[in-house]
Amino acid sequence: MWFTDRLVGAAVAFTDATEGNLAAHTGEDPADVAAHRRALEVELGLADGSLRYMHQVHGTDVVTVASDGCASRATAREDPVADAAISEDGTPLAVLTADCLPVVFVAERPGADIALLAVAHAGRRGLLDGVLQNTVGALRERGAATLTAWIGPAICGGCYEVPEDMRAESGRVLPGVDTETSWHSPGLDLPGAARRLLEELRVRVADTGSTRSDWCTLENTELYSYRRDKTTSRHAGVVWVPSAFEPAGKETP
Ligand SMILES: [Zn+2]
């Protein structure tokens, strides 16, 4: 497990290669993926089949995911086509990445027992098109008061080389995302741009290592990188309500 954190009533994790590939439909044996997903649920103390994934398409749609009450590996269930998901009932959520930016959110709602949870998949396209703004907006529409975001491991600005015209176009849409790689070619800094964007939206960005080079998927072989390996493997950003959590007012002193 790459990283874990807790906030009142919610927990956050980012997996690495230790948990194995968690992406279905990328070519790996479905039985292996199912085994990895089940092992992750066990590691996090989650019920069998309860962790919900998305069918990610580099878009900006936000879906609300709820427990279907029959979570089971035997149940055929389509993942929603979306790049961000919100759970209002504590349903655990996962976002899959290998270079793109995973962002996990926890929002406190006054008067509610369970925190709002959300995940977003912010690659270059999604970040520029507003997937993070859409996610934050949808959380606020659902009553989010204080909002915290965790930026997970992704390719860093020093490694993410792009053509000059792509850098220029990206910088026009999202000033500051344009940068230079460590070998002085045109680059994009997705983690840095996401942090600034979230802070401008008055979201508290939790302290992760996302600004450090060991959090760079391309540089650290404990993490999956599509650019480095053309891999079909993806790790996950996960947010859930720990089972030990008792709603406010019911905590044992
Ligand atoms: Zn890097």
C-alpha cells in the first residue's frame, strides 16, 4: 500500500504495485483482477464486492454511486461510465490510474452522519476540461461544507513531456500547467496545476507526497506508469468509511 490517511469518519488510500493491477478491461486475466480487487477489499476491511470502480473515459461526467444492496462478485454489474463519482451513503469508491492524476475527496456535511466521498480521474484532458471543478461543484450541491482532497501519485512535471503546441494549448486553458521537463523540453505539471486549481476552489489539499519525485509514476517502479512500460496495469485511489467508525454522537469515550 502506497499511502493511507484518515479524516473523521473516512479513510483514504492509494495502492501501488504491491496490490497488483486493479483494472478490468485492460487485457489482464479477469480472474487475476478479481482476486486483486478482493484482496484489496480484505486489506481495507471492506465487504466483498462493495468497492465501486468507474469505466473511465477521460471525460468530465460525475455520477452518484450508491450501494445496490446485493454487492457480490457473482452479480453482473456494469461500472458507470464516468471520470468522477460521488457516494452519499458511504459506498466505497475507487479511481484507477497509471500516470494520470487520481484525486480523492472527503466532504463534511453539517447534520449528516456520513461524510460525502468522491474520486476523480484527472488526466491532461479531464483536468483541462474541468473534471475537478465538476466534482467540487457536485459535492457542494450535495451539501459539502468543508472539503478535503488528496492528490495521488502521477507523472510529474519534470517527466511529462508533450509537444510544444499541446503545452501551449494546455497553458492557455489552465495557466501554470505548462512547464519544462528535467531535460528542458515542453512539459505539463498535472499535480501542481491540480493543487492550485483545488486551492482556488477553496478545497483543502491534504499533505501527500504528490510534489515529491518519488511520487512520480514514471520515476518510481513501485508505481505503474503507462509511459514507462506501456502497461495495462492500474493502481487505485480509494475512499471509504471505515467499519470501526461510529457516527458522531455515538463514539465511545
Ligand atoms: Zn517524474
